[in-house]
Amino acid sequence: MADLILFWHRRDLRLADNVGLAAARERSAKLVGFFCLDPKILDRDDVAPARVTYMIGCLKSLQESYLKAGSQLLILHQDPAAGLPRLAQTLRAHAVFWNRDIEPYGIERDRNIQATLTNQGIQVETFWDQLLHPPEEIFTGSGAPYRVYSPFWRNWIQHDKAHPKSRVQHLSGLTEREVAATETLSLPTASDLGFGWESPLFIEPGEAVAQRCLEQFCQRTIEAYEQQRNFPATVGTSSLSAPLKFGVLGIRTVWAATKDALEACRSDEAQTGIQIWRQELAWREFYQHALYHFPELAERAYRPLWQTFPWHNNEEHFHAWCRGRTGYPIIDAAMRQLNETGWMHNRCRMIVASFLVKDLVINWQWGEKYFMQTLIDGDLAANNGGWQWSASSGMDPKPLRIFNPASQAQKFDPEAEYIHRWLPELRGIGIKALVTGNISAEERKHYDYPQPLVDHKRQQQLFKEIYRAQKEKFTAN
């Protein structure tokens, strides 16, 4: 009789191209998956309803995949530090396999659980799956982790990328009696867990949907990625951030798709588009490597100067920013998109982040948290990296970067298509006024659209003065 192996799913909600799961299948056909609804994660105050709804949908799809393969995906709703060892003991599992995490909580949790299982005489095997290259693989010439993206990219792209793993199949699972003996439960809805999300999801959950999105992107969009990626009214991006966050799509599968696209492309422009998107995949890994090597990033600014920055932190201004009532159309359209869909175009993420930090002089961590409370693709490493990049507090050689909302709108939404889509009540206002923000007081009153919270030009100068004084103070100390 084959030994039972339990596979702990976390950020790898799929059967195909799953490194740890494939290794477990090579060891034994009696393979059962499980997922733990961890209260220490779900009870945090930065969990987005859209993200939980998407995750539950992916788990439902994964359960169906396990059934087709001949096994089960069990669901626990308890602290994994207690629930996992108890489950393994109850089922007399020979081993527990899982893919490694890069977040501080996950690393500590896994270390403790591995020690408990080992003491129980249960074998533990862990693997790297969510990255093309583990954090221990990409270092500078002196053996240090990279702190700047460009040299990281030049090193990273030179390394061979692994091929996708085969989809696991032909499994054997548990008997009804064995399942009944566990403390597992039926898969709850997001509402059961206290997360209400009534709007359509930005992307439907599941492995099959993610695979189709990848294929469509590589067939229709990736070659024009460089030209289209910055225009929020255009479908110019992959829409794969949520699938990659939850691992319903294997990163080796994604890379293989870019190789196929390169082989099929027929122009320099198409080749450039594919390479630019590959650089975005490298940004994803850069931020994950950074968080792994510098876990303090999750709690504070990377650059010491910003750790004591004298923020204004006006709460009324912050709430207006959250609601999309700043009086700047491109900012408000982006925040409306976020609040209504749980997703925001990447160019707009940079614009609204710069506005919160450099115009409203509000701590970037307030915005970072709000994004995590709303984004379907909210990921600690990517979100933290993006916000610290925008705030100039992170691993970025450029000391100060300020986006002008009007300039950004005129360049990337010149016909106000994006603004019209998310602020349809302003369609009566001229395009030029919408993209420049020069809307008359009469029109603002007529359309119940607020006056600008602040004047960008004055705030830009103010922020530079605050930054200069902070820098002088920091240097003097």
C-alpha cells in the first residue's frame, strides 16, 4: 500500500506546473491536497473582500481538479500550527510537502510547523515554486542581495529558466471514513468568512481561466505591450496579477509562453514588447527577493531618511483620496476603478500613489494598506515594492519622483476615455478640462464635483522643501 503524502497548498492553487506537488506525485500516487484558511491572515485588517472571493473561487476549481484526478482537496479553518500536525497524525501521513514562502509571517510559520512535524516523525519536503529563481540564487558579485533592479535584471535574465512541470494525475485519495475522521469542512463562501463582494470579479477564478488569459495575451497583446501598457483605457496588459498572486498559473508556464511568443514574432517592435513584459516578471521577482532578504521592508521604509519623515497625514484628505473625491479627474477615476472592481491599472497605481505621498504629504503606508484592503491581486512584496518606489523610500537610486496628475492624464488618457469610463457623471465637461483638471467652479458645482483638495504646483514645491529640510536634518545627525 502506497504511503500517504499530504500537500499543503498556499500560493499554488493548481495541479499543473507545481514543483512541490509534482515531486510529491513522483514519491506516491496516494496524494491528498489541503488548504488552511488561516485566521492569522483572514483576521487582519488589510484583507480585501475581492481577493478572498477570488481565492475561494480558485479553491473550488482546485477541488474539482483533485476529484477529476482521483483525490481530494481538504479544507481546514484553524491555525495551521495546530491543525496541520493534527491532520497529518490523524491520517497517518508519511510526509507533508509544500512550496516555500518569502513573506516574514510565512517563513516563521513554516519553520515552526516543520519542527513540529519532524518531532512527530513525519517527513517534510519543501520546494521553491512561485519564482523562476529562488532568492538564494541571484546575488551580486560580492555575494550580497541586489538592492537595485537594473543590475538584478541583467544577472537574472542570464540564468536558464526551468521548464514547466507536468500536471499531476492518476491519484488515489482518502476513504469517506478517513475524511470523516479529520477536522476538515466544506469549502465556505467568502460571505461565510465575513467578506462581502457583490460586484463581478475583475478576472474569473481558476486554473483554466488563467491559462486562457495567458494564451490570449501572448496571441493578441504581448507584441504591442510596450506601446499599450501605459494607457489605462486600453486592454494592453496581461490581467494575470491575481492568478500569479494565488499561483493558479505556474511561473514556468508563463515564461515558456513568452519563449513561444518570441519565436513566433515577426518584428523588432514585437520582440521589444515581449522583452519589456519579461522585465515586468523580473520586477515581480526583484520585489520578492527583496522582501525575503530584507523582511523589515514589511514594517518600515527601506531608506532611513524616510523612517522619520514629517508627514502631514490629514485624515480628511486621505478619506477623500480613498473615495475618489480629490477633485483631480485622473486620480478619482483610478480610485473609482479600484473601489468598484478591486483592481487598478498599473500606470494609475503610480499616479495615485505619487499624489497621496507627494501632493497630500500622507504616509505611503496608509496607501499601501488601503490597496491591500481593496486589491484582488494584493501581494505584500509587489504592493510594498510599488509603494516604496512611488514614495522614493525604497530600493530606488532616484531620490525623488513626483508625477503631475494633469501631465499624466494628457499623456496616457488624452481623449479622457478612462476618465469617462469611471466618472461617467462628468461626460458633460470638455475633454481638455478633464485631462488638465482645469474645470471651472461653475461646472464643478453643476456636476457635484469637488474643488481640488490641493494645488499640485504649490504642493510639489512644499514637498521638495520638506524633503530638503529632512535630508539636511538627517545628514546633520
